[in-house]
Amino acid sequence: MNTSTLTTSAANLADDRIDFLGKTYGMLALCIAAGSAGAYFSMGMAFPQEHPWMMLGLMIGGIFGVQAVRHVSGLNFAALLAFGAITGLAISPLVGFVAARSEMLVAQAFLTTAAAFVGLTAYVFISRKDFSFLKGFVWTGLIAMIVLGLSNYFFFESSTLQLAMSGMGVLLFSAFILYDTSSILREYPSNEYIAAALTLYLDVFLLFQNLLVMFGMLGGDD
């Protein structure tokens, strides 16, 4: 294989990766838009507030659904947007609760999430650092958050614990953004842009949710 062939092959690989990243972040942006629209148009609906466990089940089912059709052109795009809308529906009671205290708190949570995501993503891209070493931390932290959340919901009902968990969640899902972005850059095949966008969307959504809880509990009425 001559030098010209190697150069062409490297250029094709680079173009393929750029195309993959463009699709991933384009899909992520559209999914965030779908989630925002879902939250806005479902504001005030009783269903998500009255059936939180059903909403959780729909979100979990949605994750599996998107993964199942991620290689089916057209359907994968529709499934990802539908999942975004479902998460917006699920979080609308929390958004409404915090907005009732102060709409500025919702805006602050959204802008903080955006700034954190852009900053952390830029750091991974610029530093080219491999954050795979965070794997044990993020997954252990996620399990701990689930156990603490269920314990607080069924037994303790402590607002102090809820606030502490929200702070932990902000740190945890910030770490997930570093870990997942690094993994997407290094490990994801070029045809997995839907799975990559879904992964990043979950990080953004859960970071926003924890910031919203934290700002809502700490923020005062205007």
C-alpha cells in the first residue's frame, strides 16, 4: 500500500468520523427540542403528576424501543424524538412546580445545564483525554443514587437528603458527560449515532432534572 492510498484512507476515516459526530449532535439537539416541547405543551396536565411510576415505565420502555430500532432509517429518528417528548411529559410536573416559585429558576437550571454540557464536551474534545477510568465511579454512583432515591421515597421522605442527592446527581451526571463523550469519540461505530445521541440526551436530561430540583429547593420566591 503506497503513501497516497494511506493518505486517502485516513482522510476517508476522518470524514466518516466527522459525519458521525455531526449526526450525533444534530440528533441530540433535535431530541432536546422535542423534550422541551413535550414539557411546554404538557404543562398543567394531571396525568404525569398522578402516574409517576407509569411515566418512569414509559421512559424505560422508550430507551429500549429506541435501541431496538436504532438502525432502521426513519423509524430510529421518529423513536428518538418520541422518547424526547415522553421525557418532557415526565418532567413537566417538576418544571411546573419550580416555575410556580420562579420562572427564572427554570431558566437558570436550563442555562446551567447547557453551559455545563458545552464546557465538559469542549474539554473532552480539546484535551483528547480518555475518561474510561470513570466507568466504575459513574456506574457505582448511579446504583447508589437509585438505592438512596427509593429509600427516601418510601421510608425517609427527607428534604435534606433529597437536596444532598440532587447535588450528588449534578456531579454524577457531569462525570457521565465526560465518560460518555470520551466513549463516543473512541469506541462507538459510525452507524451508532442514534445510540450515541440517546446516551448523551439521558446525561443532559438527568443533569437538568437534578439542577432543577436543587434550584427549586434552594431558590426563594421572587
